[in-house]
Amino acid sequence: MTFIDEHSDRFAVALLLRVLQISTSTYYAWRKRFADPCDRDLVDLGLLSNIYDIWTASGCTYGADRVHRQLRRDGIRVGRKRVERLMAGQGWQGAFLRRGWRGGSTVQDPKATPAPDLVNRHFTATAPDRLWVADATRIRCGDGVFWLAAVRDAFSNRIVGWKAGDRCDTDLILGALEYGIWSRDVRDQQLVHHSDRGSNTSKAFAAACTAAGVRQSMSAVGSSADNAAAESFNASLKRETLQGRRAYTDEHDARLTTFRWLHRYNTVRRHSRLGHRSPIAYEAATRPTTATLPQAA
């Protein structure tokens, strides 16, 4: 309310409320309460400020549950239902995926021999770079589509490699793999790369895996459950960036929004499976420490 009062001489109050996503009734209710507030109203005003900061920092993707957990982590003791009530009063909600969205699928090379399924729907790993899951998804734009291929570490959920392009072909899939190999410096026979049977079946892709010491694994034809870990990432991407829209404005909007989200996904976004830590924070917390001997006198 202070911000609005400070800028109301330059901008209309209705415009400021629309930009801040605050309803008119709520604003004037605040003003009334501000003149003669009760203790609970004062607490709610403070909570709304904290909630708004957390919600906007998440790209307006966090719902009441994640906002509540972040408040608790910040040392603010408040009930989840209270957070939900306050957010609902402002029209602040978590991201959701529009019904009817279909991300598209890759096309298998009919001349290639697929790799066996080494995962069998067990999408867990005991350390980084033991199991990577990969998929490509089609992203709609106002002026067409573009494709995103991403490789995700099953241990920490971290996206270790990705590539965007106009077509879902071997170059796209191979580019995401090569980015992952480069970024993680992987040369380890223990690493399994699991995907569906799309362009990953190409000879060039198989050769790249062999050269890096990566074992290929592939799901059954037409079985999304066999690559569920990668599919869930695609759903989160579209749910949290589109936020109910059918498509992005244009390709520039889609690429910029996607890459910003990928950065936030690895560095900031909290994952419930990781104890509500980001993938990078989780890897840092679980990294083994090297014991050192004290220097001799």
C-alpha cells in the first residue's frame, strides 16, 4: 500500500493495482484496515508482503504449498491454510498446464536397432552421473514450433544438457547429449542414458555414447511410463512457463522463457523429492567431503 501511495501522484491507482496483480477490493480493504487495524490484520499484511516476494521470485509458479514451505524455511511460522486463503484473496495461484496440451513425439529410425531397457522404470540413482533420462518435446509458438531436447540426472533432477532447434532430429538429440558430456566431464562406464525410441536410435548417437563410455537404454515403443522421469520434466516446463496459455507469443518469447526457466530449475526451484532443495544445492549437500591428514609439524 505504501508503494501505491508513493506513486499515485504519477500513475492511476487502478493501473498500479493491475500491474501489482492486486484486486481493487483488497486494496481498499487494506486502506480501511490500515486506519484501524486489528492484530491479525497487521500480521496478514506482513504475510502478504512475504508471500508476494516468494511467489514472484518463483516466476509466479509456486502454489500455496511451496510458498508455505518457503515461509517455514525463512523462519515464519504460519499455517498452510492461512497462506492458501491469503493467496486466493489476491488471485495468486501456482502454475498449471492447459487441458488438451500435447507436446509431440520423436520419430524412431526404422533401420536402427534399439538399445535394451536397462532401467525398467526404476528412475533412481545413488550418485550423480549414474543415470540420465532424456526426451525431446515440441513447444508451440504463435509463429510455429520449436523443439527442446533435455538430459536430466536422475540423482538430483539437474538438467545437465539441452539443445533447442526447429526440428527433432539426430543433431538436436546428439547436441543435448554432447552438452551433458561436456558439462559433467563424463567418461564413465557406469553412466546409463535412458530415452524413448526416437532419434536416439541413430548410428551417430550410438557412436557418441560408445565414445564417451555411456551405456544406452531405451523404453518400449509407445510406453510413456517407461520414460516417466523425462516426461514429468516436460510437463513441469510447460505448466510453469505457459501458466495456462495455449502457446508462447513467438519463438523468441518461447526460447527466452524456456532458458530462463531451465536456469531457475537447476539453481532456485525447490524439488520435494530433494527435501525442497534445488538440484545444485542438493548435489552440493550430498557431495562427499575429502578427508585430509593434518600437516606434520
